[in-house]
Amino acid sequence: MIKKPPFRKLRGYAFDPSLSLKIDTALINNITYKIRWEDEEQLKPGPIGEYIEVIDYDPTVNKFYSPVDLNHPYILAQDGLDPSGSNPQFHQQMVYAVAMTTIKNFESGLGRPVLWSPHRVKEVANARPQNNDNLANPADIEKVIDEYVPALRIYPHALRDANAFYSPQKKALLFGYFAARPADVTLQMPDSLTFTCLSHDIIAHETTHALMDGLHRKYTEDTNTDVLAFHEAFADIVALFQHFTFPEVLKNQIAATRGDLASQNLLGKLAQEFGIAIGNYGSLRDAIGTFDKKKKIWTPKEPTGEEYRTIMEPHNRGAILVSAVFEAFLTIYKNRIADLLRIATGGTGILQQGELHPDLVNRLAAEASKASSHVLNMCIRALDYCPPVDINFGDFLRAIITADTDLVADDSRDYRLAFIDAFRKRGIYPNGIKHLSVESLSYPEPDTKNLQELFDILVDFLRDYRNEIIYTKKRNEIFDINRKYIAGSYDTDRKIFGLHRRLGITARQNTIDFEKLTGIMFSNNWQSLGIPTSNAYAGKGPSFSVNSLHLASRVGPTGNQRNQIIVSLVQRAQISIDKNKKDWPKITPGETDLGFVVNGGCTLIFDLDTLKLRYAITKPLLDTDSLNYNLHQLNRSRCLALHQHQIGSVADQSRFQAYFGMGKRNSFNEPFNFLHTH
Ligand SMILES: [Zn+2]
């Protein structure tokens, strides 16, 4: 019997077609992607597989391009179609190969299969017979149901525009193509067609937006200056660090830079063809340098420490985070190669002139590849340690440090310090931290001694959930089990008392301590704070949602395994703020035309082996200090900060906010479309 191959090989560009036209990069630009093998029944022409559905319809010319069949023997025998700018079937292969590579990296960092963010469908429960005008009675109870999205749709030729974006509504990636408008005719042929679906960086970036939405669906809401910037930055970080997983490219660039990855190189640049085609002098973005248009030279970026306070536009602000993570990587890489350089230079640290020895190139490349995969993993793993709403860069730093401390006991190579240092240099400090150290940045273990009764009930739940989900590998089954355990189920063979109901009832018996832990309101006077009433308990409790429930099994560097259950809770309040009272603006709960929604939330991480609560990472809706005095108040500083961000200064804030004219609701239609138009 012949064994199933571990992966499918598909040829594609490491960067984009423009590098195949240049003599010094042509050889390294064509690489072979190794994609997880999907059987013939799983992978249909399109390609349409388990995770991805490529649909090649071009609405501008009303044409369907015939779908590539990756199982065709001729295509299989030559590792996929030849890279080509003019063959739409290759375009389909390219988006599939890069999107699947990105998914694989997320799954190994997260320690579980990834799910796309579900479709939210509103259903009217217990609807009475409809009237002639077909309108359901507004008094009927509205129920929100999450529908499983098996595959992300990818349209390689969706628009004729210098743009590509992820649509959270359509659960789709839309790639555009356009005629190039280079600033200088020597850089690129004017009017040549540029396809965003042929750029590794753009595909990886957009796929990451979709993956992030599957993990943190509230991160598409613009609630502070960092949220959308974080989405953008993370998408760039993944695209950048994927460059380091291509061995041919890595060795070539190590040789070209003589091992100094802080000097100008291809690995730190994003979307080169796109950047030139829209009139830049180089890539769309560069993690380590900038191109001086006047002097026409590349110069390395030096952090000033003021960036975080002064730069607000989402992409530019995102670039601060990208450069911080890149610098952390460079520090780690330099530490890892210090001994090799000492050996190679006889202790002087000064390399001889000329080309590096190929053996040294190989060894340096191996270290760079290790360091980059560790850094990418640290960033992806940290996503589970972030609050479910209103993230900022400081929260992300704390998440990185906590997640890493959790999995890697011995940080002998000072990875954590490298991160802390790079963030500090850019003025990124988490709120409420007095000084930056690994100890102060790691979230403390919460005090649960007054919550034993509640946790006893939760422990039963966690045990049942673990037993049911731990051997489930199919994504649709994982989704169904998660939903069953969140909402409860009464109609299958077994009755499950859902997490939402358990918390809704039991939390209300241990109220104040659970409120202190989560920052979420469970007490009786919820209406007075503008928190809606839940439909679930016959109008007897406050509304909140269990945003996600995951089981994560991660393996550390020493082979140690961490099994955790991660739960996130979100609650909203409707308020308005009287700006006229400048010294002490008045917060009035309740829905009005001028009002807006403030969300609070909490990520709870349980250790699956001990069934203990390890972390509670919160953005409290309640003022947790006044809970000590048995007082229930909304978290004033969070309300005011949100108000300031959304309404206070629309005129002088970003075009983005002005465009959406946000205020009443924190939601909008296509957040990334607008962000990506240039
Ligand atoms: Zn983006």
C-alpha cells in the first residue's frame, strides 16, 4: 500500500512577479510551496478545499475563468503550474498555495485547527403568525445564530483597482488588478498589469485579516487608535516572517547582506511590485528602512521613542508595531549567531571582505530561520492571551510575554527581553504598568478563593467539554461542539447545560467577586447602566455573550505540552456622554440618538490538567475599584476614551473615522476595503 504524501508541492512566487524580471532575484523568486495534502475528494477544481474556495469570476468583464484542477496528473507531476503572470489558472494556484501556508502557520502557533468567523444570522424566535404586511412583531424575541463558515472564499480577479481586501461580511478575500503607474519608467513598464493575487505578501496579509477575524471578531471595531492598526500590523508581521520560511530566499539574502539582516534586504520588505505600481520608489512597506525620494537612497529606520504618541493613521501606526517585532527578531538573531561570528572572525567580530563561506551562510540561515519561526509563533500564540475587545499594543506585549512565560520556562536566550526592549524604544507602554519587566508584564494568576462554588460548576463543564472535543479533528464538528457547549442543547441525545446559562445563573449567586474578576455586570441593576436585558432568561438577567470557547494544545521547546481551555466573554452598554460638562463629562446610560455602544470583555484561560483558572485578561465594562465598595458603575475612563476616539475629534482624526462618521454603533461594513485603498 502506498502512503499518502505529507504535502502537495506547488510552484509559485516567493515575492511577486516583478522579482522574476530582475537578474539578481529571478533565481530565488520561483519557489515550491509545500501545502498540506488534501485528497481528491477534498480538493476539487477551483481549487476548492476544506479551508478555501477559490472562485475566479471577474465582474468587470463578466467572465468566469476555468478552475485549475490541482489533481490533474500533469499538474501533479510538475509540482503545479508554471508561475506565469498571464495564466489565470496559475493565479488560482498561487492564492491557494499562499493562503494554505498562512493557515498552517496559524494552526501550529495556536495548537488547534482554525475556524473562520461565523455568519451571524438573526432569527426571530417564537414568532407569531405574520400579518399581511409580512412584518414580524417587533416585540418578538430576536435570537442571533452563528452559522458555520466552512471555507473562506477567494476571488483572485474581483476588482479592477489597486486594492485587495478581506470582507468580514462576505467571508471572502477580494483581489484587484490594475495598470501600473510607476513614478519612474525605469522601475516598471507603465500600464503593465499588476495582479495583487500574485503577491505572496498581499495574499498572506489578507488571509491573516480573515484568520484574525475568526479569532477576535471584535477587532474590526474601531474603538481606539490601536485596534485597526493592530489588525494591519499583525497581517504584515505574518507576511514578513513567512519570507524567512523559504530557505532559498533566506540563504541568498544572508549571503547578499553578509549576515547583517538589519541592512537593506528583501526579507524586510512588503509588496514590492504593488508599491512601485502605485508610484512608490520601492515596496509598499519596509520594516527596517525607508526610501529617501530626494536623495534616492535607502536609509535604516531608527526609533525616536515618540512614534506611539504621534502617529495615528492605521497603517503608519501599525508600522510601529511591525518594526518593534522585527527589531526583537533582529536582536534574537544576533544573539543566536554571536558564537558563529566569533568563530568565523577569529574573535575579532570583523568578517573578511568578499563573499561569505557557503557553510557559514548555511549556518546563519539556519539560525535566522529558527529565530523567525520562534518569533512568528510567539506572536500567533499571544493572540489567545489578548482581551476580546479594544486591544492596544501594550496588551499585545503583555500577551506575548505571558504566553511565552507560560510555555517556555527557561528563557535562556532572552527572547522576552528582546521584545520588551524593542517596544520600550518606541514608547509603547501597557496601561497600569509601573516599570517594564518580564514579571510586571506577565498577567498574575487571579485570586479565586471566593469563587469556589462557581468554579466547581465550571470545572464539571470544562471536563465534559474537554472529553468531547479533545479527539475531534474535523472543523465543522469542532464548531458544532463549541456552539453546543456555549448555548446548551436540549434536542440531541444528551442534554447539555450551556456555558452561557451556567454563567448567567451561577455568576449571579457569586456576583460581586465574579464581577471583579471579569469586569462584567451580573447584578440586578443592569438596566441602570445601559446594559441590555438578556433574551435567554425570560428577562431576568443582563445580556452578555460567550464570544469564543477553544481548546488549545501547545508543545513547548522542551517537548512539554500545555493544554488549555480559553473562554472569552463580552458585554455591551449603551450610553451617551454630555460633552458640555467639560470638567466632569456626564455619562448617561440608555439608548439615544447621540449614544454609542461601549464593550467590555474578558478572556479566561483555564489549565486543562489542573482545571484551575490561570489568567483573567480584562477590558472591564465596570469600574472594578468601586466594586470594592459594592458600587456598580461603568468604567468611566474607558467610556470617555472611547467617546473621545469616536466622536470627540472626528475632524482632525483619521480620514477613516471621518468617512464612517462613527458614533452610534461601533460597526461598519467593510473596514479593510477603505483601509487598503491607496
Ligand atoms: Zn490590511
